[in-house]
Amino acid sequence: MNLNNAIIHLITGEITLQKKELLYEGKAKKMYLSSEEGYLIQEFKDDATAFNGTKKGVIPHKGEINNAISSFLFEYLENYHIPTHFVEKLSSTEMLVRKLEIIPIEIVMRNVAAGSLCARYNIPEGTIMEYPVLEHYLKDDKLHDPMINEYHAYAFGHANPEEMHAISRIAAKVNAILKSFFDRRNLILVDFKMEFGKRGLEINLGDEISPDTCRIWDKRTHKKLDKDRFRHDMGGVEKAYAELRDRIVNS
Ligand code: ADP
Ligand code: UDP
């Protein structure tokens, strides 16, 4: 379901917001300009990709599930004073966000060993780590998102030390908040990816927080409720996404 006009409440009061032209189409979302300067409409697609875009598919209803989960979690994080781009959920697949100047660095937080970490350091999947690991990857599909450190970010002019410090602080806080949120729902937040951007001098958490960008396991059975089911053809992808949505949003 797509919107043409939406009544929204910005600080300026009640206004009618219109969806304007497509600004950018990515692998999982479309970003549209809106009639309000500085605000974008983020539309979640059912398209799924893995292994740097080499594996492609469609997960039915993923767009609405990821919008529901992301909207819920951004709102939840706002209660803990995490600065995010989220304004409001506009429709089943659309979210109103503040336009950010995205810093092209993917921040990955890990609590339990999985994915590329296991291969890189020869650590068995499922190893609980004594301290969360924060990693930086350059957001560049052509280079396959190589791992970098903070000094690369300064050297390449992507962010200064003060901004990187703010990002690390917010990332650690988001991890602590979400880890205990999931734990209370008998879920394990294994790892997840975040993107940050600048709005004036402020650093905001942007993009999405969804089963496309997180690894989440059932606490008791370790059943995977995330994109690993799609990556590794495990079946039951749509069902797992829907189960996760229900366990996050409806409990
Ligand atoms: P990709 O570009 O990796 O294929 P998506 O399909 O998720 O990813 O596209 C969404 C794009 O929008 C990403 O490039 C992301 O960095 C960018 N983005 C996310 N939030 C914002 C925001 N608030 N303002 C501007 N750009 C954003
Ligand atoms: N991730 C992501 N986008 C990326 C790379 C990773 O959302 O481009 C997420 C991924 O879903 C997982 C975490 O970041 O929750 C860590 O991913 P990992 O480095 O293990 O990479 P993978 O092996 O999954 O590509």
C-alpha cells in the first residue's frame, strides 16, 4: 500500500505531506523526496539480496514487516534518548525520516559469534563473547564493503574523531538497549549493522533495524529469525520474519 498524501504532525503543526520524486533506489529500500524540505520517505521493498548483491530474491511481505519492526524499534530507542532519523510510520511500507548526510561506514555490533567473524577469526558460531565487538566496514559495494578502522574514516574524510566517538558511544548504547529488549522476548541479539548520518552538527542513527540487518535467534532453540535463512536457503524465511515481527511488536 502506497501513500500519495499523508497528514502528519511536525513541530510546525499539522501539515499535508506529499510524496515527491524518487531520490535513490537501493537493494532493499527506495528513498523519495517529500514536500517538506529535509524529510524523506523511506519505502521498504520485498526484494532481498545477499553476498554483496550476487544472490537475489523476493521475500513476500518483507517490506511491511521490516517497516513495522524498524518503526517500532526506532520509536523504542527514542524513549532512551537515542537520536534517530525516524519521524513516523506513514503506511504499511513507508516511513517518514529526516534526511541525513549518510557517513559511508557500516557499524556492526556483535554479541555472539556468527557470519564473517567466525571465518575471519576461526571462532565457532554461537560463541558468546565476553565483551561486545564493534567493527567498521566501508559502505562500498564495488569493493565488497572492506573492513576499516577509525583512522581510515579520518584519513578518507568521512568523519572526524569527535563524530566517530559519538557514533561509537551511540552504537554501544543502542546495543545495550536492544540486547535487553530482545532478551525479555526470549530472543538473542547476535549481531546487527547500523548506519549513521549527519544533520547539521548532530549525529543520527539512520537506515533500518530489521531482520535484514540483524541476526536474531530464539533463546531456547537458537532458531534463526533473520536473513541468514535467505542467505543459506534454510526455508521458512517469510514465516520467520513474521514470527519476529509478532514477537517484537505485539508483546
Ligand atoms: P543500499 O544502498 O545498500 O542498497 P538500501 O536499499 O537500504 O541500501 O537503500 C537505502 C539507502 O538510503 C542507503 O544507501 C542508506 O544509506 C540511505 N539512507 C538511510 N537513511 C537515510 C536518511 N535518513 N537520509 C538519507 N539517506 C538515508
Ligand atoms: N550486515 C548488513 N549489511 C551488510 C553486511 C552485514 O546488514 O552489508 C549485517 C548482517 O545482517 C549481520 C551483521 O551485519 O547481522 C554482521 O554481518 P557479517 O559481517 O557477519 O557479514 P555477512 O557474513 O552476514 O555478510
